[in-house]
Amino acid sequence: MSVPAGVFTLEPAAAGHCVARGVLTFATARAARARGLAVLSAAPAGPLEIDCAGLGVADSAGLAVLLDWLSAARRAGRSLRYAHLPQDLVALARIGEVDELLERGV
């Protein structure tokens, strides 16, 4: 499934799994954050994994969104992990010294 340019989507794929696609940048961060929080609160109890293989461009605002979702999951007593993080996003997280948290999840 392709996503139009400049758009971010986060959709449930199977029990405990979601798929993130598109761009996760300053332009999409506010809507992406809200979508992720809604998905997190609506997901059935148990661990949740977000597959990020479909992410294209991501910037520091996108990184902040992923970290915010981890924080929300922790506050809710939920387990959240990311799979297939794009290497440019991991590199950005490394600069901010949050790469281990991003890769480990909560």
C-alpha cells in the first residue's frame, strides 16, 4: 500500500501490530502524534509493535513523536516496541543519545 507524498498513516495490521507509512516530519508530527495516541489507547491489552519499514523521510519532530508514544505507553503500563526503524532515524536518535530507548522500547 502506498501513501501519498507528505502524508503519514498508522494502521492496525494484526493483533498487537501496527504499520507506520509515509513521512514523519514537522509537517505531519501533530497529526501523527494524535493518531499514535489514539491507536495506543484503542489497542487491545498486551504488547504493541509498530512496524516502521514504510516510513520515508523522518526528522527530529518525527523522532519526538516516536519518543512521545513510548512515554504514553509507559504511563499506561503498556509495552511498545518499534520494528524496522529507518537508519536515518536511528542515526538522529543516536545524536540525541536516545537510540537505545528507541530501539528497545518500553
